[in-house]
Amino acid sequence: MRITDIRESTGGLATTMRNAVIDFSRMTVSQVAVVTDVQRDGKSVIGYGFCANGRYAQGGILRERLIPRVLETPPADLLDEGGENIDPFKVWDAMMRNEKPGGHGDRAVAAAAFDMAVWDAVAKIASEPLWRLLSNRFNGGRADTRVLVYPGGGYYYPESGFGRLKDEMRAYLDQGYRIVKMKIGGADLATDRKRIEAVIEVVGEGRNLAVDANGRFDLETALAYAEGIASYGLFWYEEPGDPLDYALQAELTQRYTGPFATGENLFSHQDMRNLCLYGGLRPEVDWLMPDPALAYGLTETLRIIETVEALGWSRCRLVLHGGTQLALHMAAGLQLGGAETYPLMFQPYGGFADGVPVEDGYVRPTDHPGLGIEAKQALYAVMRPLGEG
Amino acid sequence: MRITDIRESTGGLATTMRNAVIDFSRMTVSQVAVVTDVQRDGKSVIGYGFCANGRYAQGGILRERLIPRVLETPPADLLDEGGENIDPFKVWDAMMRNEKPGGHGDRAVAAAAFDMAVWDAVAKIASEPLWRLLSNRFNGGRADTRVLVYPGGGYYYPESGFGRLKDEMRAYLDQGYRIVKMKIGGADLATDRKRIEAVIEVVGEGRNLAVDANGRFDLETALAYAEGIASYGLFWYEEPGDPLDYALQAELTQRYTGPFATGENLFSHQDMRNLCLYGGLRPEVDWLMPDPALAYGLTETLRIIETVEALGWSRCRLVLHGGTQLALHMAAGLQLGGAETYPLMFQPYGGFADGVPVEDGYVRPTDHPGLGIEAKQALYAVMRPLGEG
């Protein structure tokens, strides 16, 4: 078998929302198709991948660096021992050939989209859903049959008032979610407290609500918010300061006893190790949220899991960021703490297979081979022309 | 006045060399021209910039994100108070609009090329060499009339034997350099010790030689090298481990009393702060080497200087990486410790203005307006078509 082609394109997100730092009206996403000569059900197996939103499409890096390196590698050097499937670790090493250490940014995002397509192809060739393949290869056959999920949402809308925010949260509850998340830091603390209280009216208790500052606050503001929200007993207080400001995080952890969550903007196991070493986070209280669709893919996220476990963290404290089907498969097959999803946002990339219910805050992974992109119609509609066109 | 156009292109480096991690045969560089409607000497002022080598051209990020944001900004919003020159900080903020915190990688490289062109234009519009403009704006008019420089070189060549390496080092001495640098870690320790001894034969003493592992070593290897090179009394031992492995660096610093140098692969002031906080480096012994042509440009490097000074470092301990004229201007005008240069490597981007002598290891900045790219014929030949073509 061999990879016969690797294609990439840029997809768009049509939305007017914003968080504390950026607006998403011009956000783009890289889409990747890994085409193979393997036949399943009378068709060539094609793996599909895309990067999580928020970091833009990375077509230049894919076209100029990562894809050519893999296509120039002798095909046999990309296969597993039996020669009947792709070895995603060998593909990863090939795409990263001649890249310097450090500088984990856009390159990680490009690699993540590519790596997702590789793993999709690998699982399709194995005729297995990705979660089961991961379970068998890396988790002794153990898997969770359901995964805790929460919807990423609660952005700032251009409209004034809290009606649309409350409607959004009510829709999540109606869909079966129990824990929801909203953005803070895009308004002043007094306004944000009102927004939080409006949402708590909908979700019942603070413990059903996480808040996310998207790394905007300096120490003083982060502390003011910590004090201003402490009484709500929130599910977590996410990314209060700059993602690399470990000293700020360590100081905050001394002053706020509730859970923190952070890590979505750390794109390597080296950065995640530093967060654990220097950020003062508490393995029994706080949450780590790497995003496999930003941080060099599933392949690097396996290293992240290994790294944080070596530092005394349980993988149960990892709730994957990014709202992708990839995150759901990983959480189920590797028994992580849970996964974000975007049932309403970032369409068609957000959310899971069509018709999969959220029950009491949990989702069951499906048995479609690979990631199951074909089982999410709107997503398959944008990916299919890239692979089959 | 206004910026009338911003152009980018990709330039190549024809070389067969390699360091411990990558080979440079396909390395590319982004080139940027900022075209203005200001006339000087009967011609439109055009600022030129490029990124340092090692991180590839970033055309996609420049074309899709950074350049359109600046071109879409109302021109008056990019000017200084008097309205007669560009405010490079405003341009920087515009190019980084809607970018998330963290993830400092390829984006930083794209911004660095762009930011260099902006500062070149600013100094040309002010009819001043960049070093003097920096001295007056940020250093109370103080400046160094000469800058300590060392040639980045000593790569591995495909040829066997040490003849070409020794010839290279001899050529540096003939050109007036006193301190030279060579790569290690691309061979085993025994071979590298022989290479080091071969170079010391040329440069006289270990204190004239720095060695650079390019972040390749794990702790065990880094310690073995530390022990293996301790007796040479080298000028510095550069980037032994992964650039983000602060714990490794802190451990090493306990076990090797000679100077370390690191920081070229940290692309933000946040990362540099973490290195200073957690890397165990000694402000009186070790060296920091940010690269303004990789790390979001001069603009961000000013923040890096401010950050490390706040942590007790003298700016004299900063020796800028990257071998650009930009680094020379910054070192002179801001009175930093020195600058790397590439007199032979990475042409036409490496090295300073044509005909500028190296005297006893020091270089004097020239008085050409801006960066002086026009005074380096081979470099101007590749940049000029972008700006004037």
C-alpha cells in the first residue's frame, strides 16, 4: 500500500462572534486529505483532517514544508512493520524533518491537521473506529463507552443584552449537556458578573458553568476576577493569564481555591511540562486542556499524556480542547477526562457525528471507521471534494 | 505620508551545510518590502526586511494574515504623533490583530521580517541610520561606536576530515574576528572533541571558541559533553538541550561552571522570561541570545530587553543571534553585548555592509540611512526587485 496524494485547502467559518482577545469573522481552517491506494468497500481509503479553529489555516506551511517532505519519503518508509498500514509516527517524523526545536506555533497547527488525516486513514485501513484503535494500541484494550463533553460557547455577541447568551445556554441543556462554558474578559468585571449570573439562572448552579478568559488578564485583573467569581463555585476558571505566564498562574493558584483549566495554547509536550513544573497547578483540583488539533496532532498529544503522567497527573484531568471528533475518540479510547465540543459554533468543523445524542452530559463515540467525518454530513460535504474531487 | 504597498517574496539559500538538527539545503527566507510615498533623494522610501535563516519563509502567514491587516488599517492610524513617519508599534499591533496569545512560532518569524522592513522605512524617513534612531529614541542618545561580533559558522560539511572547518576558521581570523563558533552534536563526542581541538589549533585558545549544540542533547548527553569540553575553557556552550527544557538547563548550570548561551529559539518575551525564571542561568556568567529577525522583530525584542532587565540581567549579556544588519544596529544603538554575523554563510542575507572591516573582533555600524541593505550589494540585488520592481 502507499499514500498516493496529500491535498490541502482552506475552509472558512462564517460567524460574527468574538472572545476576550479576537473576533472570528475572518477565521480560517486548514483541511487535509491523505489519499491512499487501499480499497475498502470498493473505494480508495482517504483520511481527512483539519485544524481546530482560532489559529488560522496553515496552507503555506503544509504546501511548502510538511506535505512535500512526506511525499518525497520512500513509501515503504512510512509503513508499519507488516507493511499493510501507515505508521503515523513515521509520517510525523517525515513531515517534521529539518525543523528546529522550539518555536511551537503555526507549524504545530499545520502538523495537527495533517496528523489528523493520517490517523483517520490508519483507522479506516484497519476498519476500526479511531477510539477502538487507540484503545487497543495504547490503552490495553480499555476504553470509556461514554465521554464527558461540554460545549465551547458563551461568546460575546454584537447584540446587547443577555438574551442570546441565555438562549444559547438553554439550547445546550435541551441538547443534553450538563456543563457549559462561557467567555469572560471581553467586558468589565461588573458586566461579566451579570453575564455569569444570567447563565447560572439557566444552568441552575455555578458548578455547571466554566468561564474562560482566553489568556487576556494581567495578574491584577486575574486576581480581581478570582475574587469576583469565587462565590459562584464555578466548574473552572480557564486561562486567566497569558498561556506562557507560569509565574502568574502559580500566584493565582495560591489565591483561588476553585479549579483552574489551561493549556489550549501550549502546542508541545515541552510547553506542557513547563506548565506542570512551574504553573503551581494542583493535579487533584485543576484541569489540563491540550488541543490535539492544534498541538502537532494526536501523535504529539500522546507525548503530552506521557509527559504529564510522569509528573504525577492522572489522564483523567485532561479535558481536550477544540471540539473535534478527534478529541472525542481520544478521550474514549485513551480514557481521558473529557472533551470540549462545538455543537453550534465553528460549523461545519465543530461537533460530533450527526444524530449522536448528548445524554446527561456524556456522548458515546460511534463505530464508523476512522474519525467518522463521513457521518457528519456538513463536514463531509466540505472535505469530500478535497479527497475525492 | 502613507504606506502605499507591502510586498513579500521567498528567497533561497544555496548551501549544503547542516548543524546537529537540520540541513539547510532547502532553507528559505521571507523578504518584505514596505513601500511608502515619502520621497528621499528623489526616490520613494522603501523599507526592506527579511527573517533570519533556520525557520523557513513565511509567505502564507504574511499574505493571508499580517500584510492585509496593515493594509486595511486607516493609514493615519499607523503614523506617529507628528504624522510624518510610521509608528512601528502601531504597525506591529495592526499586523497582530486577532492573533491569540501563546503559540510563538512561525507567526513570530513572519512578523519579524515585516517588522524589520518597517523599522528600515522609519529610519530612512528620519534620514538616520537605524542604530542612531534607536539610540535617540530608547537609549538616551548613548550608543556603542563598535560592536563585538562573532561569526556563526563551523557547520558540518559533507566532506570528511577537518580541513574545510579549519580553513573556515582561519578565514574568520583573517577577516579580523577574534571569537568564532562551531557546531557540535552532529557527530559523537569523541569526534566533536577532535573537531574542537582542530579549531583551537587555529584560534589559539578555548576562550576564543564557542560551541553550539542546537538544542539536540538530552540531559545525559549534555552532561557528557559538559564534562568532555570543560577543560577547554570555551567562550560558551550554546543551547545544549531543547530550548524549552528549562529544567535541563537548570540542572546543567549546576554541573558546568563555564558560560552557557541560549535563547535563539524562544520567540517571545514571555518565553525569555520563563528561561530567566526557571533555567538557572547566572546573569553574571551566561549569555542570552534572542534573534530579532525571528522573534516578532525589533519591536518585540525591545520588550525582551525590558523583561530580562526587570529580572536582574544587564543588557550587556544579550548577544543577538541571527547574523543580520538589524542585530548590529540594535547592539550599537541599544548598547547590547554583541551580535552574531554570517560573513560566509546564508548569503546574501548574512553579514554587514560591503567593505565594513572587522577589527580586533569588533565592527562599526555605518551611517547609511535605515538598515543599510542598499550598502550590501548582493542583498540589495535580491531585495530591490521586490521594492522597486
